[in-house]
Amino acid sequence: HGHAREVDKTECLDLLAQAYEHNLVQFGENVREGVNFICNCCGCCCEAMLAAQRFAFLEPVHTTNYLPQISESCTGCGTCVNLCPVQAMSLVSANNPKKPKRRIAKLDAKLCLGCGVCVRGCPDAQLTLIQRPQRVITPRDSTHRTVIMAIERGKLQHLLFDNQVLFSHRALAAVFGVIFALPPAKQILASRQLKSHYLEKIIDRVGV
Ligand code: SF4
Ligand code: SF4
């Protein structure tokens, strides 16, 4: 439809280098098979980054097995806070009675994608990427579990509407992806809870 064009390997590598220079996050859809997109994004308007902030529990974006570790000598300059695309970094008091105004960076590990953008950007090299204490739970299972629990409790509609999942088509796609992979009886249950003709038609088409 004129929205995409093929690029060769050289142009592709150039584009990746540009993305790296501009501190963009390279990520892919958080599924094990049939990845629909990879992207290089900032956090200001990318739907996937916004979904990662709002719906972290659905884990719509692939997360690495690393986390930035903040050194005790962090100067509190705030560069990492500005660079992080999902607002996983903030500045807090260093709790230093001798320097009551001193601030240091603090990480919200639940939001962090482990992309390393902040590590590259720290002007004083106060950040290091370390392995997460536990390997990331296979993300698709987490979404899977959330959706199944909602269906079993008859609350799928609340999961979608109360959490405003519909505002992000990628988070919605993650939920629908789980529904389409369910056994037929559960798909029918999901369809009834949502009262969605759209979902019914797709389920019919995939052959329930
Ligand atoms: S960019 Fe580095 S020095 Fe600045 S607040 Fe973040 S961790 Fe600390
Ligand atoms: S690695 Fe750094 S920039 Fe990337 S999500 Fe985590 S805190 Fe944000």
C-alpha cells in the first residue's frame, strides 16, 4: 500500500547505525514465533513503548535478560532519566545527611526493557548492564496466563476495557494472539465474554 519498501543489507545496517546513534531502542514483538515487527523507537510517541509503560503486566515488548546497575558514585545528573524510553529511571534522594540535596538514579526493574540505552548515555560511566537475578519469564506465557485467568473468571471484558488495552493496538494484538492460540472451548468462552462479532468472525475463519 505504499507504506513500506524493501531495503538491502547495506541500507539496513546504515539504518541500524543511525538508530544506535540516536539512542533508539531496538526491539521486537514479544512472541516466540511469527514476530510481526521489529522497530527502532524512542519513547515519545511509539505505541509499543507507551504500551510497555502502561501495560507492563502484558509484556507487549521483548525484554532482555539484563538490567542496568547504578554505581554508588552516580552524580544524579538525570541523563539516564531523560534517555529511558519507558520511564524506568527516576531521580531520588541519595539519603546522604552530609549532602541532603544530593540525588541519585533509581531503577524500576519491572518497567525496564534492559535495552542499555541509559548505559551508553551515562556521561560518567556510572551504569553497567548486569544479568537479571532471574531470567525473564518467557513473556508469551505471562500474557497467556493473564488472559486465561481473565477468561476463567469471566472478566476478559474488564481486562480489555478497564485497562484500556483497546487504546493500544499492539497490546490488543498480544491479547488476541493468546485467544487465537487457545483450545476451541476457551475461544468460544472468550468470544462470549467480549460479545465481539469481530472476534467471532476471526475464530470462525481460523476453523473452530
Ligand atoms: S546518567 Fe549516570 S550519573 Fe547521571 S543520573 Fe544516570 S546513572 Fe547517575
Ligand atoms: S536499560 Fe535503561 S534505558 Fe533501557 S529501559 Fe532500562 S532503564 Fe530504560
